[in-house]
Amino acid sequence: GESVGLHLPTLSVQEGDNSIINCAYSNSASDYFIWYKQESGKGPQFIIDIRSNMDKRQGQRVTVLLNKTVKHLSLQIAATQPGDSAVYFCAENGNSGAGSYQLTFGKGTKLSVIP
Amino acid sequence: DAGITQSPRHKVTETGTPVTLRCHQTENHRYMYWYRQDPGHGLRLIHYSYGVKDTDKGEVSDGYSVSRSKTEDFLLTLESATSSQTSVYFCAISESSPAGGNNEQFFGPGTRLTVL
């Protein structure tokens, strides 16, 4: 598989428990956020997104919480399954300067599910 | 992978040689991006395109060039590969403008490039 899992913080969770993955973002003007899941040897896969005018958004087994006051984003996975084992990272959409918007990605957290 | 293919999937080359990576999409999305992914770093934007023949630089564009002659194809060229360009390269596409506040990007499977 890819070597992108090195140097990442790791979260180990028992199968069936809930997982919470955190992300601190840098730009207070960022207006849109995405969580991605990346399995070994694959490209990032979109999980869920949230706009800056929302505090919470729910999907199937996943919830994203946004706290703009402290520039913090979290991803909650309910009833974690072995197939959830992967690297998870957040991305923020903001003005990178000179009017150019782009996604800025976090380094990621490796989630390991213990059967 | 949302109708995105990348070729080649793996490549080993020598320092100083030119290398071209191809991204092909079947979604007819306007925006296309090239990223590199390295241990200890998040995905970093190399170049992006906002239409045919319209491209712009990203955060780490030095040593790379791009071309987009058709909506479906976005090429990344390393004019003279260096060992520091050993990385995994991902192509992404999006339908909406990044400035539109809904920059949902979909990624291809990646190309692992090794420069010896």
C-alpha cells in the first residue's frame, strides 16, 4: 500500500464503538469543509461535507460537527466497523490569496478498528 | 472513483527524464486538479484547470507543467524529474467553482511515481 500512513496520529477503536476524529483548521474565513476517507492504495473518498453556516450535519452513520469559534471540526462514526479502518482527513475551502479559492487538506488520522 | 482514471498507475524513472501523467474523466466536470501526497504532509495542490486551455498554479507548482486540450483530459508533466518529485499523484475533479462555497472534489486512484 501507499506510505501516506506514516507519521500520522492513530485512533484505535473497538468494533461497534463510536469513533470521533478531530481536525483543527487554520483559516477563519473558510466557508466549506469536507471529510475524506482514504484506504491503503486508493484515492481519497468523499464522506460528508458541511458549510460554514451550519454547526452539524448527519449522514449515514457519520456526523460532522463544526465549531467556528475555536476553528474545530470533528467526524463521528457510529458503530464503527472493520471496513471503516482507513486514514481520515479534513479539508477546508478558503481564499488562498489573490482571490484564489482552494481546498487545504489536513495531514490525517489513521483509524484502526479492533475486531 | 467518480469516473476518473489515471495513467500510468505506477512508474519508475530516472532523474532528469521527462514524465507525463494523464488524468481522464467521464463526468464532464469543468474543474480538474493535480495534487501530490507525501508522508507528513496533507495533499498539496500542484496545478488546477478551470476550463479547456485555462490553468493556474497551486501551492507546489515548481518543476511541473500542465495542459488541458480537452474537457476530459488533464496532463501533468515533469520536465526533468528529480528525486524530490517521488510521490503519489492524485487527480481530482469538481463541478462547482472553488469560490462557490461548494468545492466538492472527487479523486482518482492515484499514480505512484518513483524517481531514482
